[in-house]
Amino acid sequence: MRVDKYLWAVRYYKSRNAASTACRKGYVQLGGQNAKPSRQVYVSDKISIRRQQLTTEIYVLDIPKSRVGAKLVSQYCKDITPQEALDLKNAADENQRMSRVKGTGRPSKKDRRDIEDFLDDDA
């Protein structure tokens, strides 16, 4: 099976076109080398996928005949992404969520209450 079709079938991409584009841009590696969309995938191959600043690694367990349901994905591939990479991605996401540059955008409800409390204390 082609690598782009495999990634679409096991639900890593929403469409074959998106999977093909990712292969052409070099986001998909098979055996440590950039994979063209037409590259064949076999059982026991390791595929690395770079998405959203995280390199996900999967191990091919079986080749599906067509796109499979979300519950059946675990029969066809195994996620072998290192835990350190997942922790690093989670820490970056948390840091981005917690940071807000002061003075940009509209104040939140909490910010507004803090401002009102500060102004009421001075009066």
C-alpha cells in the first residue's frame, strides 16, 4: 500500500491529498528517509510523521484494505512516540496557554475585576 494511502487509512490525515502533501513537503519519513507519496509500506515498517511541532512515530502492524474506523486503528499501527517528545509538546502547549502579553487584546473578566478592585481601593 502507498504511504499516503496508509496514513489516510489509519486516520493520521483527513484526506489522501493532505497525506500526499505532507510526504512531498518532507514531513513523513519511512526508515529514516523522506518518503514520496507513492512509496510502498510493508508490515514492520517505522514511519515518522512531523505534525504540529511533534514527531510522531508509528510501527506498522498490518495493512488495511481501506480506511478504518477510529476504534480499529490500533489493529493496524502502534504509536511508538518517545514519552520525552510528548512531555515536551505538552509543556510547550501549557506554556502557550498560560502566557498572555499584557496590554494586548481585550481584558478578561478576571482582569476587569482586578482593575475595578484596584480603582475602588484608591477612592
